[in-house]
Amino acid sequence: MRILLIRHAEPDYSIDSLTPKGHTEAELLSRRLSRYDIRDFYMSPLGRARDTAAYTLKRTVREAEVLSWLQEFRGSYPDPETGKRRIVAWDVRPRIWKAFPGVMSIETWCDAPVFDGGDVREVWKETTAGVDALLARYGIVKNGPVWKCAENGDYTIALFCHFGISMAILGYLTDVSPMILWHHTLCLPSSVTEVVTEERVRGEVSFRVTKLGDLTHLEAAGEVRSTAGLFPEVYTGIDSTDPAVNGTLK
């Protein structure tokens, strides 16, 4: 089984859709994806993901099922320094989140007391339940530390969604704390992340990442990649908690 986690193209958050560049990216993405043999398409209910998917669905004359839990990972908590709500997937500075107890472990990352008063645990539970339900359709069921599969297959499914939820899914599948993936990787707009199963023991599968944030479709066309979601590479004099730059990964 192959799972494609596709981040929406360059967003215009003010209208929950795409910028003109984003539409170009989505069209180039559709040319790439139309060459794949994709069994099933799924998408987030949010406009920027749906508008990205629309190009591929039109080109392939297909439809996608909307999964509510594929909307961006929105779990937040009250910042201990300011009291403001912070989206845990991107709006936490490294010196803060790395001090959370157990944050590096998939088993304990969301149990930090700092998350009390927020909904991080609830959204994480919703995410893992969504992944479980989706994979169960294909006969893959989590059983303790392993995934059981009655009959694995050579097929592909595609999920049009967002960076935060993609890394939450990836963390769950690979037993990596999503905090590490959220804050040490970035999948730029319209990028493709590929996860495949390995069945080294019959009836048991594990998941392995073969592509992370791949932008081959843009590079081949000479289209400059969008940096939407990337904080400044060099300090600009504006703190990353400033409202003008805050929460840009959504």
C-alpha cells in the first residue's frame, strides 16, 4: 500500500482558497498525479485543500471523499508565558516546546501538563481514530506496536490536506512524536509525501517514508517553490509570535 499525503498549493488564507500561484501549482501537481494509478482520493473539508484537489479530480475524472478529520491539526493550548492560545503544530518556539516533559515520545508527547486547558489531546485522539478508521477500510489494523494486515495490496490512496495534519498522520504511522516532525520538517505548498508499507512478516506491516515534501512537479516546470509556512531563515527583527507572522502554517 502507498499513501500520498499532499499539502494544498500556495494558500490565500483570507478566502480559504489559493493564490494565483497556488492555482498554477495545483495544475502542475495534477499533471503529475494523473500519471499515478490512484485507487481512492480523500480530501480535507477546507477550501484550500479542496481547490487543490479539484485540478487532479477534473483531469482524472474522479471524485474524492471528504474526511472531516483531515482538516488542519488545530489542537491548541494556553501559552504559559502570555496566556494566549497557541496552535501546537507550529505556533510554539523551540526553547518552549523542547522543555515539555515527554514531548519527544509518541507515547507521551501530548501528556505534558502545559496542554491542560487546551484541546491538543482531543484533536490528537480524533486524528488517530481517523487514521485507524481509514486504514481499516483496507484491512490494516493497529495491534499494539504493530499493524496487522489480512491481505496487503499494491495500490495507492491520496489525501489532499495540510502540513500539520500530514505530519500528525506520519507521526502516528511511524511512531515519531509529531512535535519533532512539525518543528523540524516542512512540506511546502503542493508537495507530495509518500509512505509505503513494508510486509517483512506475513500479515504484519510497518510504514516507511520514501518521499517527504517532494516538489518534482514544480522543479520540472521551472516553477519557483512557495515558502508559505516557513518562518524567516534569518532573523528580521520581528518576533515569530507577532500577529503579522503568527500561525502561517495553517
